Amino acid sequence: GAAVAHFLNCYHVLWRRQKTASGENSPPNGTQNKKKKNKKGKVFVREPSSTWSSSTAQSIHSSICEIALSKFGYTLPVDAGLVVMPLGFLPMTRLICRAVGIQLTLRDYTENKHCTESDIMNVFPIVKHSNPRARDATKLKDLAEDRLGNGYLGESHELITDALNTMLQVYGPLHSDIESSHKHLAHISYLFGRIGQAVSHQKQGLLASERVLGIDHYETIYCYVYLHYLLTI
């Protein structure tokens, strides 16, 4: 937990330095002293010889640039000596936690507050795997999208309905394909002028998207925007 908190604090220093274009490579001394005082009563003792304890914001910054260049042959854009981070503080922190498998305590995180060992609830493995898909349902879904693109709304509605019923039997109610199928049906219902059915399908797609992709995923945000549009008609 202490190692993970130390890494996040180093990253936060990078983010603040990019925001202000000036700063230190490590958290303020007052914060360091406060953290040391808080750890006096804990069993864990930070060892100076540990590799992670010697990491700084500058060393992490250099490692990011080196890995990007050696693995992808790409030089990261740098502004004022720092890697440009296009996302804000909270979205970038959440992205890092999801990518490496970090679960944080639920609280209000800001760039001015440092992470402590007690903020790290759990560390879980991220396993790469092939996502199995229902072959017949996928073919029906692709054919329905093709029919919709050619203007055959009735055929597209029948095909996507059959695909959705098959997916529900194979996947259950929570799957990314279920979410996209509900959005497809909502769009077709809207084109037919059945606003009530469109809202119903869009709400089901939104629920699946929140549970599967997350509340701040771009697909979930699109579902919210389209549902708002349907409700204002």
C-alpha cells in the first residue's frame, strides 16, 4: 500500500508541475513530515533501500519518455520539460488505477491532497484475455447495422431484436453488445417516431453501459446525451 501511495504522489507532483510549470520533484516537506508522524504507530516501516522509495517524480517522468520511445518509437510531446497530460487530474488518476489494478478508498481526491497508505484498499491483477462473442448474434447485429445504413428500418429492427434476444440468453443483461443493441433499437424507434420505446431502450442501454463500461466512459456519456435529447422532444 505504501509503495502504491508513493507512486501516486509522484504522479500528482508531475501533474501539478505541468499545471503550474514550476515545482519540486517530491511532495512538500511539511507533507512528508506529517506522513512520517502518522506512520509512527503503524507496523509498516519504510526502508530507505527499497527501490520504490527512491523513485521521484523526475525518475517516473524519464521512465515514461524512455518506454514510449523504445517500445513505440514515439517521442512524447513535452511542454516546459514535462510530458503533456491531456486529461485532468481525476480522469487521469482513475485511468491509471484501472490500467494497473488499484482500488482506492472512496473520498474526495484533489491535486492538493496526497495519497496515504490507508487510501489503498486493494490491488488486483489485470488479466489479458480474448473476449468471447456470440457468433450468430454478432452476425445478426452486423447485418442489422448494414440494413439500417441502407435505409431498411423494418428489416434492421427485426434483425437487431433477434440479435438482442440471442445475446441476452448467452451474455445475460450486462454486456457491451447488449448496450449497443439497445442504442440501436432506440435509434430505430426514434426514426419510426416511437419516442416512448426509444426512451425505454435508451435507458436500458444506459444502465448496461454504466455497469459494464463505467459512469465516466465516453459511451456512457453519449447515452446520457442521447437520452436527454429524447426526453426533450
